[in-house]
Amino acid sequence: MKLYLDTSSDTVTLKLDNQAYKYFFGHDMAEKLLQFIHEKLKENGKDWHDITEIEFMSGPGSFTGLRIGATIVNTIASELNVPLYDHHGNKHKQIIPEYNRPANITTPRK
């Protein structure tokens, strides 16, 4: 089963083969995304080990969303030893997000 993940905005797109899901996470993506993926796998009668390849929309988009998504797909691909592709079709050992601009890091308030 191919897993496709797009975390470039607050609304995540997950595809499991031809089945597509969208979910608005807002600020809860880091806490809830992995559980969301697992629930959708279970709804399709699948488990983590049924994933045979992963494609990730690597950017541009939300800095935080891309970092969260890249961490998840990199970890899953590494643990399951499955091929990992960016949305251009290029194979990677590890996805590095394409931010399209430098991060906007503000100075600390204190």
C-alpha cells in the first residue's frame, strides 16, 4: 500500500492507495497526526507493515507542518525499510522539506 502525506498546511491530506482523507489539525498536528494515520490504516483493514512505499509533499508550505510531516515519513520509511519519494518522484533516504524561504524566527520576548 502506498502512503501519501501532505502536511504543507493546517489541513493534512493523507492517501492510502486510492483512498484520500483530509483533516484540519490546526495546532494539534504534532500530537495527533500519527494516530490519525494509524486510525485510517485500521479503517482500511491495514497496519503499518502493509505500507510498501511513501510519498511526501515536501514543500513549499507551512514550516512547522513540513517539519512534522517530514519527521513522520522519515521515521516510518526508516523503520519499515520502504522507499521514500518526494512529490516530484525523486527517491530519498531522508526527506528534507523545501521551505521556499528562510524560517521567520522571532526574537524571544524575554
